[in-house]
Amino acid sequence: MGHRNDALRAARLRAGWRSMESAAEALSLHGRQFLDDASYAVSSRTWRRWEGPKPGWPPEETAIVLHDALGRWPQELGFTAPAGWIRPEADQEEDVKRRTFISVTAAALVPGPTPSQYVDPALIDYFQQQLEGHYRADMFLGPHDLIGTVSAQYQLIDKLVRSAKGETRRGLLRVGAAYSALVGWLYQDAGDLGAAAFWRGVTQEIAARSRDPHLVGYSLVNLAQVRTDLGDGHGVVDLCEAALDDNRLFPKVRVMALQQQAHGASLTGDRTTVDRLIDTADGLLARVDDDLPWGNACRRTPGYLEVQRATCYGRLGLGREAEQLWSQVINAVPATARRDRGVYLARHATAAAHTQEPEQAVEIARAAVEIAAETRSARMLRELATLERAMRPWHDAPVGRDLAELLAPVNEGS
């Protein structure tokens, strides 16, 4: 019948336990040391049953040993928890989540009043130049190393806004909105959608205060990006339509809203609308000529709109069409956009799996896994998890085992 408990098998391979027999021996040794119990043992027969279709539920002490050895509780390893079972450290996890949210909001919600100070207009250019550097660093580093730096700079901008006057204040509000939008993106890329939504809300507030219609439109597209990750197609469409209602928008903001609305349409299964929206955006691309420091992916990313189309096709289950598009656009992605290239490669690999080309899928995934290990982008890890699901038909074949070994390092760290 083959292995049925994929989660436990993947965890075993991540731990370097090549067979079920070696896994049973290693867990027995770990348990004897952890429990200080020389008689503790797990048989290879028990492990084989665990990797079968009905693994049951291990004794309480074995559940704790599994967690200590593999970093996951049994219900995360394919076991079905009995009614009323509560993970021992559930309260601790909730406490960590509360502390994390407090740290997320601290930079945006500094209580006032603050001491008044003179604010030189030259600071607007200073922060704009720093912003461009942060965009470049994000492409190289991924989210985790930048969140603290960018949110701290936002906090300084917020402090200066409270003292600035006139056009200086307006200019700082505009650049502050760009900083909060970047913090929101970094949290979204890190997989924390709660924090991302919070910072997207901050961006919308500052955009409204700035009275800048382009920033207001941009903030709505930012909120739509979170809705896309939440799988809420109608929410994405609502937000993008609200942005596009303003006829004053620069072409760049309209392009952003149209392509994001296409993602919403793909979530509702509407291919015709996907193509219409992306084609409309393509007609505006040559008119993008503003000097705004934010939202410039459509200018710096070769094949930007075809990347969006390929992503939408993949979401719609159009494997052949998506695979053809990815083959065309990926080679044009610059080396500087390393994290984005990793995401695209993972999507390309999934499209190859959907076209019944598992060997090609694994080969494409190799470079994506290397980038995922470096950047720790949750967005990329999510794409690789999608690839795992697409490759399930070949789970017991050599190519399926190759993929499991390839993904083991990044799955272990996720």
C-alpha cells in the first residue's frame, strides 16, 4: 500500500532517519535520554503503523518525546488527537503571539504628545533615498532582517510628522505611508498576515491624512494583497474597484490595481476577466512615468504582467498555459530579484507537476529551495508546500522521494 502518513515520513527524513527501523531506534534512544528511563523503547513495528493510514495516538510520554525530537506535536505529524487533548505549551504560544503583536504595533502607536522640534524639509529626500535602499535590500535579504530597521525608521518619521508643518508635514506623511506599506509587505512575506493587515491599515490612514489620491489608491491595493493571500477573491475585487473609481490615479497605480484585481478574479475562477484586466494593464504600462519612490515593481521587473498572468493561470489550474508562460519569463528575472525568482521557480515547478512532468518539477524546484533556505520567505515556503501537494501522485515513486529529500532542509526550518 505504501506510506500513508506523509507528515510523519517527511519529518523522519528531515531528521536524517532514512528508514522506519532507524527512526524507531533513534526515537528510543532520544526518549531514554530525555525521560531518563533506560526501559523506554519504540519498536519498528509501531513506527510502521504510525506511517500507515491509521496511526492512532501515541501515549502521552511518547507524544512529548516526538515533540522534543522532531519539533512537532503528534497532530502536526499526521496523528489524530483525542477529544479534549491540549498541547502542553499552548498557553506559552499564545503568550508569544501577544508579545509579538505588541512589538508589531509599538512602532506605529507611540503615545503623544511629543516634544516639538524643527523639521528640515531635506529630511523628506533623506528618507526617500533610504527607502530605495530598503527595496533593494529586500530583494536580496528577504523579510526578517529588515522588519526591525524599517519599522524603526517609520517610528522616527511618525515622530517628525507630529512637529512638522505645511508642505514638510505633507511630504513626510507621503514618505511615511511608503515606509508603513513596506513594513506591511515584509510581514506578509514573512507569513504574519495579522501584522501585515495592521500595517496595511496604518498605510491607509496615513495616505488619507496626506490627501494624496495616488497613495490612497496604493493603500487599497496593499489591502487587496493581504486579501489575496487570505484567498478572499471578492474582497480583492472590492478593494481594487474602489481604488480604480478615482479617475485621477497615475497609470502606475492603475496598473497595480488592475493586476491585483486579476488575482481576485483568479480566486473566483474567472479566467476571462483575468485576461481582460491584465491586457488593460498592459496597455497602460508604457505610460508609467511618475517619479514616486514606491510601487515600481512594474518598471523594474521584466515581464511583470506576464508573471501575474502566469500566477493567475496556476491558481486557475491551467497548468499547461502557466508552464509555458513561466518558461518564457523566468530567465529574464534579474539576479538582484533573488527572492522573487525563487517564488517564480516554485510556481513554475508546480505548473510542471500539473502537466504530468514530475522530473522537470523537481529539477526546477532545486534552485527555489536554495533561495528559500537563504531568505526564509514564508511566501516561498507556501509555494513549495503547494508543489508538495501537486506532487502527491508520485509520492512513492523515486521522483517523489527525491522531492521529499530536497525539501527536508526548508521544511525543518519552517
